[in-house]
Amino acid sequence: MYPKITWLVEKQVWDEAEEKRLLEALAKTDSDVILYSLGEDVRALKDKVSRKADGPIIGRGSIQFIKNADTGIPWAYVSWPEFRCSNYFIPFIDELIHGDFAFLPWGLLPNMKNSIYTKFKNDQGEIFIRPDTNDKVFSGKVVPFPEFDKWWKQEEDCYSPPKSLQCVISRPMGIMEERRYICSVDDCSILSFSSYKKADCWAGEAGENRVIHDVLEKLKKDPMILGDMPFIVVDMAWTKYGWFLVEFGSINCCSWYDCDPLPIINAINERERRLWGVE
């Protein structure tokens, strides 16, 4: 008999409604579910998992859980690939929302402040700053010139980013709508999507679908851009210039917001069954 696919789900990572949707959707499939508590040492789960699971295991939890997932647990896959802007900005420059940008190390930002604002400020005197990495060393933010020193010191005191951490500096783009898409790279298809910043008016689907299709086609053609991921989170933004790519994320640890989780779970499970030779 074919062993069931097991979902290893960390509790209390997202809001209660999202967690409830995930667990209710999993209950509608033939998946086994192992729950564990936020902050629990993943390595302590090894014996528990090996006793219960004898098939593919899919992880769903926090960034820290995913990054610590090399514990001997027999994952089907668990992804924290190199979601560095410096990895994907070049191949996706035509779709990217950051049209004019530079990379600078965190430790030099205060010294370069005047030059940065001269080059990248918008009409309101603001710049956008985010880390090259996608592991929330600090959160990307629009920073007005008068608030820069306070912002930098606060992030330094709270998170102590490495001085050598590369940061993306760009001119802020006026975003009217942002959406998160959960996609299958193999099929170049959207499994589910959810808005997380909604516009007052509707842009229409054509431009949006074209950009997402172009992004997925590029990933399928050159899968090692993001580490050969079968499924991916794609964030898109609608501006007055059209739809643009904001960033990528891991399907294992990014929020799915209001996405319907059932088609996502079914697509992942079906892929694992095919890989295990079960039609």
C-alpha cells in the first residue's frame, strides 16, 4: 500500500484564520498531519516523524524552521533557496518593479546617505531599502530623508544586520495593488492567489497574466535561478505603469494569505505521488 504524504505543520506561525484554512483543507485530502509548536527544536521531531511517516514529508512553518530543516528528516522537499535579489534581478529585469536600483552594504548606508537620496529619492524625498536576502534580516521600507538616521539606528539596535549585508536601494514605486500567487513552475500555472493590498479600481487581467506567465516560463527554462523549485510564491504589484514582479518566496514558509489552500495541497501531493511512481 502506498504510504501517505505527511505534512509537518508548525502551529501559530500565521494568523488563526489562515492556520484553520490550512488544517481544514488538509483534512479533505489523504494526507497525514504532524503538528508542532512555534519555536520547537526541529531536530527533536526526528524520532516522532520517523515513527509516523513512511512516505514524502512536506514542511510548512516559519523561516527559522525551514532554514533548520537539514535534520535527517526525509523531506520530499523543503525549500529555502537563494532568494537573493542579486540572484534573480538580472534574469527578471524586464518584469522587475525595481527599475532603477543599486546594491550597497548595510554598514556603508549612513556614509552614503546624501548620495543615495540624491540618486534615488522620489518627489516626496523618499527611498526604498530592503536586504538582498529574503529572510527578514530587516523589513523592506520606504524611508524619508529626515527619518533615515533614526530608522537605521533602530534596525541596527533591534536586528544587528551584518555590516557586509548587501541592500537594495531604489526609487519607491507607487503601488496600487499587491497580490501573492502560489504557482506551479512545472505547469507554468497559478494554483491560487490572494490580494494583500487592494486597489480602489480594477486593472484587468491581461497585463498581469502576461507578466506572471513570462516569469514562470523563465523559471521553467532555467530552474536553477532559484534552485530548481517545483512550486514558488510570486508577489506581483500593479502600478500606473502596469504589473511588475516584486519578489519570490518559499512555498514552505511564506504566508498564503487568503489563498484557497486546497488546490495548492492537491498539486503538491499529486506531484509527490508521481515521483513515487503512484498514478
